[in-house]
Amino acid sequence: MPTPSSPILRLPRACRWLAALILLAFAPLSPAATCTVTGGQIPFGLYNGFHDSSTTVISQLSVQCQSPTVLEALLGITLKVSLSGGLSASPLDRTLAMGGDRLHYNVYLQPNLTQILGDGTDGTVAPTSCFFSVLCGGQTSYTVTIYGAMPPHQDVSPGAYVDELTLTLAF
């Protein structure tokens, strides 16, 4: 008869631990992390349609996350930042509006204005970052520098133009 310390009786407990680890590893990640977004305003100020160069401004968008689960701390989570097209519904050609007038602009990830911040489709870019895990360096914050640009020579009426963009954080 096997004793409680014999390998035959310890094997089922080891199997249970192994099964639990396998289930944990393949469990869907539903992040318990809470994130705060700050910044992201693009203050164009006054637009002069007679200038020969684009009106360009620089801003920052920061994401700070806390309270990862144990699994998130071990494996990390990937955060994807995407930005809607706003009133124009297309991130490729965003517009500010005042009544029926439209003022074209866009939001970029590079100072040379080549990577449009969007949802990752139609040539736009949706940046990602790894959070929490030792593999990610234990990172808990992510800051993106964004560049807003309005093309020159737009003939629009004077006034306050607005657009509303939706920022989406996907884990």
C-alpha cells in the first residue's frame, strides 16, 4: 500500500497544478487594469489661409495604467491606441466644421507628417505598447507625441471650427 509521501499519490496533485497552469495560460485576458488618458488636445489657434506652409502644432497623449492582474503582470498586455475620423468619418481626411464650412486637417505620429494616427486601416497607424510584464520592462505608462497639421490656402469663413475625435484603447 502506498504511503502519503510516495510518488504515486503526489502525481495527481502535480497534474492538477499543471492543468491549472495550462488553463491560466490559455485563459482569455480580460484586463483588470484601469487606465487614465490625459492630453491629446490639438490647439491650432488662429488659422491664416494666406500662409504658404501648413499650420502645424505638437501635442502629447499619455496613457497611465494601474492594477494589473497576476497574469497581466507575468505576460503583459498590449495596448492599442486608435483615433476616429471625427466629423468626416475618415481618418484620411479629417475636417473641422463651423456650420457648412469645413477646414481640413489631420493628426500624425511623425514630425514629417507621413503616418496618420487612425485605426490601423487604409494606411493609418494605430500604435501599440506592451504594459506591465518584465518582458515589457514593467512599463505602466505610454506617451505618444502627436502632430496636428492644416494644409495652407484653405478659403474658409472666420470663426470657431471644431471636430470631435474618439480615442479608443484596446487591450
